[in-house]
Amino acid sequence: MKNKIVADILYQIADLLDVKGDIFFKTRAYRMAAQSIETLDEDIEIVSKENRLRLIPGVGEALSKKIKEIVETDRLEYFEKLKKEIPRGVIDLLDIPGLGPKKISLLYRHLSITNISDLKKACDGGKLRDLEGFGEISEKNILRGIALREKTSGRVLLNVAYENGNNYIKYLKQCKKIEKISIAGSLRRMKETIGDLDILTSSDTPDEVIEYFVRYPNVNNVLLKGNTKTSVSLNNDIQVDLRVVEKKSFGAALQYFTGSKEHNVKMRSMASKKGLKLNEYGLFDKKTDKYLVGRTEKEVYNKLDLTYIEPELRENRGEIETAIKGELPNIVKHGDIKGDLHVHSRWSDGTDTLENIVNYAKKLGYEYVGIADHSQSLKIAHGLTEKRIDDKIKEIDDLNKKLEGVKVFCSTECDIKPDGALDYNNRVLKKLDFVCIGIHSSFKMNKNEATKRIVKGMENEHVDFLAHPTCRIIGRREPLQLDMEKIFDTAIETDTYLEINSFPDRLDLNDTNSKFAKERGVKFVIGTDSHNISHLPYMHFGIANARRGWLEKDDILNTISLKNLEKKFGCDL
DNA sequence: GCCGTTTTCGGCCCGACTGTTTTCAGTCG
């Protein structure tokens, strides 16, 4: 599957052409095609072989030839030529806030700046101010942008953004001048990492709201301040943008500021084709400029002949086309989850007793909780020997006799060894209510070996689900090289559920993998991988991730009742 | 570079804010 390789090259070409100063619409065409291919539900090699490339939205005559060349030769002459014209480091400058292609091109052509370190030196030396369009303030802003990038790498994990956003909202709700308020942006779409926080409010007195907003105690710096919008950075370097609109524009503004950008571009161009104009103030008649709707998002979508689209779906991955047909899935809701089947206790490397876990699970309204501790070879995590498994089974049996309203299942997160063998033999696995398996070492295998390893694990008759299938850790460990189609097909053949791990730095499977897997017929389980009861609420992020993958309630094992789950696991009733 | 029940050529989403400018280009979302 070369979809990602092709998309990456097209994205890089777009950046290079931007810096070269090519027309905006051309570079946008490259990006649109790249996005189509990135989210394509088919293997680009097959599409290319069957001469169907031009059926991909945004791919025309020129791009189809280039894509074919990449698929067949793993390289593209045109791209190689471009790379020779513009040094790699120049493109990296695009990551610095405040610098776009035009300015970077000036820096490159006039000051021969080809990387961030050169740029820093030039700013320190006051070299930029003589350049047209730059001044002393630009130098300071660029230096601040570079420092910020070095400190934060630009994005934070979903849980960090979620907590910061909710705290800010709590503060803002005390402001009497604010009528309506909502999180917007990528946090509302629950993307796995967040660049900055967007908050939308409605009010008749925007200036007073903005004054209140910038007085938030955690604000470190006010980055910009206008009549309707302002941006601040917090003490932890997270940037927060506020926008204030009138009540009658709140829905249109929320739709607009929730994004994604690609989703919005398509929405606006759809509106335009219908003789309408969509902006953050509402949906208008293009000719008369008459306001039509804008109070709620639903009004806006419906007026454009679409059913309402949930924020998590708004990535231009086919949701608009599906909404036109009225065929959007009824995606899983946060209240649909009946229990957590991936929790570690003090029996291995968790920090809480079974009682603590059960009490917290009850508080969350769960009907069941599965204690999946590490297996014997994971000594560092205090993995259980067979003898200790027997002791744990006994403790759980005794506990279940006392419990009302919630049941504890005894399980394991059994290690899959490098050769694909499981860390317990079948005699041990058989004793457990269900079996979860996962990889915890030797991450650097080649694609073929790693795929074989997981497939062999799933083929064991006692295995129920595969934990964190790709083993990625966001920002720290790349996903395993895997033949995902083979993994998905094996999951279906062996009736193995694939986990959507809710831990904020895992979120594994991710949204695009889940969507692809669902289309093939895979079933899922959402687990938290909790090692402390404070991790149990991470379920929220796993569900959000499943929603982003278009999953419905029926796709997910732990939405079923305790009774049905016991039947499924073949437990004594 | 793509695309077409307004068009095979001339469009391509739209607005706020900043910094450097004398009326606006660049960036951002």
C-alpha cells in the first residue's frame, strides 16, 4: 500500500512550489489530491494498475501521470528536480508561526537562509529589518516563534488540550456578558493532537468579553487583540484563540471555526454553487446578501441539503458526500459504553486495588470491568506467573460474590513474543474469562516479520482481542511496520476484536485505520489501558477516536450488556 | 493543476489581524 508515500510526495511538492512562488491554486490542487489519496479506501497501486486514477477527486491528467510514476518506480523525477532547486531546510521554515511561503522565499533569495539556525542568527544580527516587508518587530516575532517550536514541537496531546480548554471555559462561563460559548477547532473534532485551542462565544459587547478573556490567570502573553478576536498564550505555551460573534451568527461561526479547513472549503464551494455564500456570520444569498440562517450549525447544514455532520467527522473524508445522500453512520455515543476491558491492577504494574477500580467503575456507570494485567515474561511490569494467576482468579471470584451492579472479569494482556508465540500456554489462557494480547518489546522488526508475529498471536483459539495494534506512541515511537490489510483480514477470520486504545499518547488504532478496518468488516473494543483509576476517564478519548473512525455502537464489543458479554465469553451465568 | 446542468477557459472559500505600509500583502484558521 503506497497511498501514504504518494500523498507525502504530493504534499512536499506543494510546499516546494509554494516557496518557489507558484500560483496558489496549483499548490492547492496538489494538496487536495494528496488528501484524497491519503484518505482513499483503496490501494493506490490497484487503482493505478486499473487506470482509475483520474476518478479520484482532485486528480486530473497531469497528476495521474505523476502518481503512476511514483507507484511504479517509487520516485518522481519532477520531485527530485524540485528538491535540488530548494534545500530541505527551507521547507522546515514553514513550521515557524508567522512565516509563510512568500516571506521564506524572500529570506532564501536575499539572505540565503536555508535552515532555522541561520534564520535565528540573522534575526539576532538584525539582518531581516532591511528586507522589504520585514521590520524589527518581525525579527522579534520570528525569534519567539522559533523558541516556541523548540519548546513544544507545536502540538499537544488531546488530553492536555481537553483539560486546558475545559478549564478556560469554566472561567469564561462566569462572565455575564457571554451568552453562548463552545470549544471549536481541532479540539472539538477531537483530533489526536492539537495545535491551539479555539473558543467561540456570542455576546453583544465583544470588547468586554475580550477584556475578560485576556485576564484569565494562566495567560502569559497576549499575541493579538482585535475587535472580535484575540489570541493569547498560556503559561504552558498553549495558544488559545477567542472569537466573539452575534447570537444570530453563532451556529455559522461554530461550523466555521470547528473546521477542518478542507471540510470548510468544500462547504463554501457547495454553497457558492447553490447561489449562496457561507461565512462565519451565516449563510447568505449571494446576489442580495440577504441573511438566511446561522443561529445553529444544524440550520446551516440543512439549508445546504445536508444532514447534520458530527464534529469528529468533519475532515473531508467523504462525510459531505455521504451527508448529501443522508447516509451518515449513527456514530457511537459516549453513553453507549458499558464497561472497560483493559485495566491494569496492583497484580501487575497498576497502582490500584481491585476494590478501588470497581468503585470507580461503578461511579462511571459501568456494568463490568476487565482486569487485564501483564503476563509472566514482562518482569519489569510485575507480570503474573501461573501461580499468581490462580490467586488472582480466586480474589476476583470472591469479589464478584460480594459485588452488586458490576462484574469483574479476570483477563491478561498477554505478551506476544517476537516469534508470535504467546507468553502463556493454552492451559493458562483457558482459565481466564477472556484474553487480550499485545506487543511490548522488539518493535524494530520488518513489516513481514511483524505482521506474521501478530497474525500468529491472533490465530490462537483463546484470544479475544488485540491491544494497541500498531504499538505507536504519539511523538515518541513510530507505529510498527505492518500489513494492515492482512491484520484486518486475520481479525475477521479469527473473530479477534481490535482495540482502540484510549490512552492519549496511543489512540491506537487511529481514526483512519479504524475507518478502513470497519469497511472491511472488523469489530472493535475500546479500552483505556488504565494503570491508575485516574486513567479510567480516558475512555472519553477512545470513544472520540472511534467516532472519528465512523464506528457505530454495533461495531464495538463493550457497548453490549453484561448478560450478552458473559454469553460471548462463555462465562458461567 | 483541476473542473464544468452558469463555463473546455476562467474561475478556484472567506474574513480578521498584523506589520509594514501610504492603501495592502502576507499569514492564519
